[in-house]
Amino acid sequence: MGSAKKFLWLIFALMSSCLEEPSLGESPNVPSGFKAKIYHPGYYTQPSFAHDHFQAMINHSINRLHHFNNALTEEPIGLVLSGDMDYIIELDIGKPPVTYHLNIDTGSHVTWLQHKDCITCIDKTKNAASYDDKSSSTAKEISCYDEECDENNSIECDDYSDRCTYTINYVDGSNSSGIMYLDQFTFLSIDESYVVLENVRFGGAFYCSEGKFHHDIQGVFGLSRNRRSFISQYEFKQFSYCLPDYKNMAEQSPYSNMLFGTEAQLAGNSTAMLPHQEYYVISLNGISVRGIRLELDPSIFKLSNGRGATVIDTGTPVTVIPNKAYNKVVETLVPMIKLPRVFYRNSDKLCFNGGLKDMDKHVPDMTLHFEGLDLHIIPRSLFYVSTDKVNICLAMQPMGYNRKYNIFGAILQQNINIAFDLKENKIFMSPMTCASLI
Ligand SMILES: *[C@@H]1O[C@H](CO)[C@@H](O)[C@H](O)[C@H]1NC(C)=O
Ligand SMILES: *[C@@H]1O[C@H](CO)[C@@H](O)[C@H](O)[C@H]1NC(C)=O
Ligand SMILES: *[C@@H]1O[C@H](CO)[C@@H](O)[C@H](O)[C@H]1NC(C)=O
Ligand SMILES: *[C@@H]1O[C@H](CO)[C@@H](O)[C@H](O)[C@H]1NC(C)=O
């Protein structure tokens, strides 16, 4: 631990009042499955300038890619977060319950949100929702002596304050650290049913690098494969989600449900989930456009030790593929799409002048050939409509050089049911209208 951080914790330990010796409670009545409401935050944020917003998405996606690249050998660190691009899960924490909206992240494991007594905060001025353990009768701290306070997963005992703390350093230099708590989480589904989970483990952030996080972020819901993530804590063997439309592509309800445990919908064909400590990784072998397979050597997708390596990530908007594959996709699409091409300065984005209706008419469909699973991508999930609805851009990006992973990003994942079977190590994917998933 760095000395600067030790100093901060010492101050914190002095500032905070004496707390009773915590103990890890029992977790009775764990439901076998439940539903939770998710949505895309674009509905509630001001749209930014059209091409800037798309460029911001690409920047964000590339930052996430850097993270995945560096993550193989190092301690798991956090991915970059975004305020208006990441999908959100809605839940209540504590008793009496307070509602929060956390960024869903299949690429990180610590669930955390800003604490009311934060010393450096995400945003104090905007009265961001923040957690107050003292106002919740069901709140407990995790003891340093509990095996949950595990040094190898960014969760460890702070010797100065003798409290279980977490620290996450994000790729873009931002960070979040605080105290580990247990409290009850209430998940509400779109159909108004709800479920209460007791003693869920999460972090209350006392330090967040100031000015580095988007002010709309309340915290993170960690869904990675790490043994300390939410999924592992409750030993749910399955979960599934279907990402509803981005705001500028939506014509229906913006909401959908994320399904856990026995509620998960394992529908359609499946592909093998490759062994990995942290991420959900599958094997991509090829791409077809309008039913015609692009001439690409399957080995170009297999980046790491000859193994296929495509991370399924909810936190990366744009799908990232090898340069050769990207160039081939562009070469194939350009003559097919009879719309005026739009060139942005200093950018290799593929954009055309047009809106949603033009997209349905001119953009071809695509098939991603995963090992044992051909996934159909409709035109509306392949391109992104600018926020002013006058241009559309391909939601794919070349990865650059020396990369280890492809990323199957969130825009292409829209309206696809994606189910994770952690027992059989399989991922099921099939097209679906997410808004109908109630
Ligand atoms: C994207 O990144 C480039 C290079 O780092 C930077 O110059 C540009 O301002 C960024 N654009 C947006 C919209 O974030
Ligand atoms: C933590 O990591 C060290 C060194 O990598 C290892 O020896 C130890 O067994 C690990 N502890 C746990 C609880 O995984
Ligand atoms: C977090 O980032 C800030 C700068 O944004 C830095 O001053 C601080 O030392 C970092 N904290 C840790 C624990 O790395
Ligand atoms: C599963 O894959 C087979 C073979 O490609 C295909 O015929 C079938 O339609 C697929 N099933 C679903 C539900 O997509």
C-alpha cells in the first residue's frame, strides 16, 4: 500500500467514531432467482454534440481495451467508467431502503458506491445519492478477520484503522477506495416484483479521485467472474440480460430485466466460455455481411496464445476487432450502403448521412460466427445513430497493434439475450426484443 494512502486512512481512522466489533451475519432465505430493472442512462442525460459523443464512445472503448490488455498479468484493476454510456441497474440498499443507480460492469468485481461521508467525492455539489451506513439498521462492516477481507482482490485489511477496505485504480488514472460493508439489497423488476438479499458485500467510497468520474456515476455493480464479485457471493450459477435500445435508437420501453439464478433465460445456441479468472471470454471465428462470409483467416481473431479471445463487455460501447477484420468490414459495407458518406476530421470512423429509417433500409445485417454459435446482428445494432439523429456510424473499431482481446461491445449487444451458464461454462446468445422481457 502506498504511503499516501496509508496517511489518508490514518486520518480517516482518527476521524471516524468507534464502531462495534462487526460480525458477518448469516444469509438466510437466499432466493433461487430474481429479476432486476436495467436501462440505458442516455434517457436521462443531455445529449452531447453528435460526433463528439461518438468519438467519446470510441475513446472510452479504447481505454477499456487497454485495460483488458494489461489485465492478464497484473492484479485485477478497475476499468474506466462512463456516466452516460454504461447500462444501469436500479436497486435499493439498506433499511429503510434508499434507491441507487449503479453502472453495470461485467469487467470488474467490486460493487461500490459513494459514501455519505466521502472525503474526496465524485460530486458533492450535485447531491449525488450516497450511502449512509449509520442510517441503515441492516448495515454492518466486514471484519478484518473475515476471509471475505481478502488481500488478493483489491479488498484488504487496513492495519492502521483495522478495517476492511477496498481500493480500485482505474486505467484512466482515476480511483476509488473505502470501507467494505454488508447490507441488504432490494432488487425491483419492471413488473414491480421485488426480492431482498441480505448481507450483500460492497464498498462505500470515502476517496474518489476528484473531477475524474462523470458526475452522473453513483457507483458500480461488479458482475465479473472474479470469486469476489456479486455473482460469486451468492453462488448464482446463471444470469442473463438483454440490453434494451440506446436512447437514440429506441421506439419502445427503455427498460429491461437482468435475470439471476433460476430466473435466467438460457435460450438459443451456446458457445464455450473460455477459462479466465476475471472476464467472460469466448471465441470469435469469422464475420458475415448480408449472409456472405468475409474472406478472413480465422487465426486473426485468435490473439492470445493461439486461443480465441473475445471479451463480452457491457461497459465497452463499441465492438473492437482486429485491424484486418475491420478493414474488410468497411471495404464490404461501403459499396452496399447507398447513403452520402460523412468524413470526420482525423478519424477513421465509418459514418453516413442518415437516420434510423435509412439504417433499416440501407444497412445490411451481420453475422458474428462464434465457436458453435452464429449470432445475427440486425442493422439497428450495427450502427450508432448520432444524438442529433442526422448521421449514423459503424459501432465497430479497429484494435490497433499488439492487442490481446477482441471486445463484443454493448451497442452490438442491444436486443440480444445473453445468458451465462457458469456451471457448464457456456454462453447462450439469441436475438430478442428486450423490452418484451418482463
Ligand atoms: C478522444 O481522444 C483523443 C486522443 O486522446 C482526444 O484528442 C479527443 O479530445 C478525445 N475526444 C473525445 C470526444 O473525448
Ligand atoms: C494471495 O497471493 C499470494 C501470492 O500471489 C498467494 O501466495 C496467496 O495464496 C494468495 N492468497 C489467497 C487468499 O488467494
Ligand atoms: C487517487 O488519485 C488521486 C489523483 O486523482 C491521487 O492523488 C491519489 O493518490 C490516488 N489514490 C490512490 C489510493 O492511489
Ligand atoms: C442453432 O444452430 C443451428 C445450426 O447452425 C441452427 O440451425 C439453429 O437455427 C440454431 N438455433 C437457434 C435457436 O438459433
